[in-house]
Amino acid sequence: MAKKKEAAEKTPKVKKNETAKTPKVMNLFDAYASDQLPKDQGYIVSSFINGNTGYSIYEVISYSGVKAIYPEGGGLTFQSQGRKLHVLIEPGSYPHKAIEPYLREKQDQIPLRFKELAKHTCKNQSTVYWSLKPVESLSSFTVSRPIGFNVSFVFYNKPDIYTTLAKFFEQSFANDAGLPMSDARKSGEDITAIVKKSMNFKGQYD
């Protein structure tokens, strides 16, 4: 890997061509296995979806300046600074709506209170919550290997990254969490706007 990096630094034209061939998005664990994980700047989106109820949790992580990545406890640990944003989709039939998200059963939890979340109510009475601001991770974070309906994708920092993210949220919210398409699109755009504003790479990891 070091030799490839050295060659790219010596030959800018090759580096440009390699960048052009980089995918927009890739399964996180496949990217790790094939040595295609971005080390400098990237976004990781993981979903935790209840296939029976549609209750869904998403985690969005931005990171940069990775010192090491290694398997640990069935997941991948990144020695890197990062920021994490939580998204929660609650079906209209969810019986514990009044309980603060951080106090719910473990599989339904996100570490936030209602006052720390933005909210969108959908036409089918589902509710989408997301962090008003991301949580800082100063030294390391771990991404669990997805099982069942769950996924973990890495998004590469390309010029259209935020368009790609918004489209992913729209499709996943509609197809996996069962939101009406118009609500999936609106929520996806609003969440992407938060990511773009507070989780970009401009001076964030200096």
C-alpha cells in the first residue's frame, strides 16, 4: 500500500486517474477486504432495521486522518477522529413513542433526548428523528458488521457526495423503512443538509 501511495505522489496524473476510478459508494467490509477504504476523508452510513416493524436506526459517521483500521469484535475499528449523526425512524404503530430515545430498549435506543432531535411526521404517521448536531469521537470508533436487513456503506468524498447521500437516504427510507416517497425524499434532503453543514471536512480534523 505504501508503494502505491508513493507512486501516486510522484506521478500526479496516475493519482488523478485512480481517483476517477474510485466508486461513489461501496459495502464497507468489502472495501476493507479489497484495500479500497478511503483513509483521508469518507462517510460511513450503517442501518439497523427491524424487518418486522420497520423501526429503523441509521448512523452516519464522517472521518479523516485514519491512523489504522483493524477488525475487532466482529466489526471494524478506526483509529481516527470522527463525527456521528443518529437517525431514528419510528413507525406509526410503535407502542413506546413517549419514551425518550436514550431510555428505550437496547435495540431501539439512540443516545439522545427528544430536545436534541429534529422531527418530521410522515403521511403514514411514521416519524423521522435525527440529531440536531453530530457527536464527536476524538480517538477511535467501531462499526459493527451488519446482519439481516442491516447495511454498512462507505461513501467516497467525490464532488457529488451529498447528492449521492441524499439519494441513498431517500431510497432506503422508502424501500427499507416503508416511508412514503415524498417523505423519504424530504427527510433525506434535510438530513443530508445537516451532514453537509456540520460533518464536512473543512478544517474539521486539523
